[in-house]
Amino acid sequence: MIRTIQVYEIDESWDRFVSGHPDGTIFHQAVWRRIVERAFGHRPYYLAATEEGGIRGVLPLFEVKSRLFGHSLVSVPFGVYGGILAADPEAEKALVSAAGDLAARLGVHYAELRHVHANGYNLPTKDLYVTFRRPIDPDPEANFAAIPRKQRRMIRQGEKHGLTAAFENDAVEALYDVYAESVRNLGTPVFPLRWFEIIREEMGEACRILLVRREGRVEAGVMVFYDRDVVMPYYGGARKDAFQYAVNDFMYWELLRRSAEEGRGVFDFGRSKKESGSYHFKRHWGFEPEDLAYQYILGPGKEMPNVSPNNPKYRLFIETWKRLPVPVAKWLGPKIVRNIP
């Protein structure tokens, strides 16, 4: 008989189940719980469906009390994937029910489950996001040939301009500087530097930093997550005046090339909003979008939240944010980010 429990102390059996599930990600693992708790203090509710002492399903949730967006449960904050992982429909059903009971007990407006694939329980589903993933060929040249001609030309342009790339895993501040400038240019609040430091501390060898330099100056950088054979460039950015050197194309090619040489299996280019700039950038690289199914358990009388930057009510805020000096954005951004579910 399946029963659900709240797991207070995560042991290796949790991560072992996650690693063995085809939709399991680093965001389901215990390390993400530690990162979010340390950085923002959101309260975790980690649910497990068990049978005869063995795990049959898991659901990591965090309670987010936001002054801007209300009271919610999220699986998981700051992760593009999350939601239920189950070995069978019975375990999945038990976790949906347990999440609904928890949401009612806490009085949240909604519980958001960031599923890769929709479950079969007719939950309200948002189709705003897609992800881009592709197998990595063991031969770097085969990966290069798979990139459309225009983007190959951009990569060569970066090489001609003297761009160089190297893993500099302790260069958190250097990454943060280009990342903060990049997201400011998009009108997005930036995380605190401490967020990136905690990720590096907690993830260890599962997290690396690739920096791109020109004549010694850092022009771009990306924080990369590694989970089993999956490579995931997660937090990336570039200086606007370096776009003329095709710095982003060069950076992601260098990561893909090195990943092939290291024997990695999958390049996860990550989540994008449909028809956004990053969506088209990834399409131009020859990646095909896969729909993500963000599903919701709603409180009485509540509707699915719309905290997307595409929401017209945020347009003025975004345009104003783009004009902030970077030091101001670095100071103010972290005060806002902790309120974003």
C-alpha cells in the first residue's frame, strides 16, 4: 500500500530514486534544497510516496511567501524543472493528493509543479515555456556540422576576433559581473552574488564556470550544471559591447566542444519562453523545442498565476529596470528576486 510522508532529513535513497528516474534533474536532488534554504530561507516540504519502506515517488516543494506575488508552493524555486517523479500511476496519484492537502493546510493561492511532461490528472497547465535538449555526438566535428551554417560562421567570427575560453571555477565574481549586466539589459532583477557562491559551494564538481576573454577582459561567462551525462549551461551572460564579436555563439560552442571531448551525453540548452529572443537563438543553433508542462493545484477561487515578463502590467517596470545603472541593479535586484516564486 502506498503512503505519503514528509521527508525532513534527505538521505541517499532520495537522490538515488531521482537519479534513476528518466525525468529526474538536479533540481529534484537534495543539493537544491540546501541551496534554496541557505540563500533565501524558503521552507521546504519534501514529500515521498513509499511502499514497504521503499521510495516510489518524490515531490520537492518550497513554501514561498512573496510580498509581490502572494503565498504559494513551488516545485522548485529558481529551477526550470521540478514536480512529481513517480515510479507508477499509484504513487503519482498519491503525491498529487498529498500536495493538494498540503496546499489547503497552508492556505496557499496555488502549488506550481514544473513538470517536464504533464501528468494524467487534468491539472490546469501552462504552456508558456519550452526546453531545448539534444544528444552530444562523441565527435566534436560532427557537433559543429550539426549547427546551421549561419551560426557556424558566427563561431568562426569569434575565433577571428581573438576570443578565448577557459574554465575558471573560482571566478564567481567575474561571472557575476557579466551576468548582472546582461540581465539588467533584459529588464530582469539579478540574484545576489551570494546565490552563486552558495551554488558553487554546495554543488562542487557538478558546477563549473566557463569564461570568455578578449585581450584579457572577461566578455562573457556561463555557470554550467552537470547531472549524470547531462550538461546544462544555466546562468550565462555577456557584455553588450561584445556582441560584435559573436561572443555568445563562441561561448556555447566552446562548451559543446569540450562536453563532447569529455564524453558527455546530452546538451540541455535550457528553458525559454516561446518566441522570446533566447528561444530563437536556440532554434538558430538547430535545437528543437520541447513543451514544458507547468501544472497547478489551485486554491479556492484562484486562477493560474501570470508572473511572466510578457504580462503587460510588468512592461513599465521592465523598461525602467533596463535603464538602471548596473551597481543599482545589483543592490536592488536581490531584494526583489527573493519574492519571485
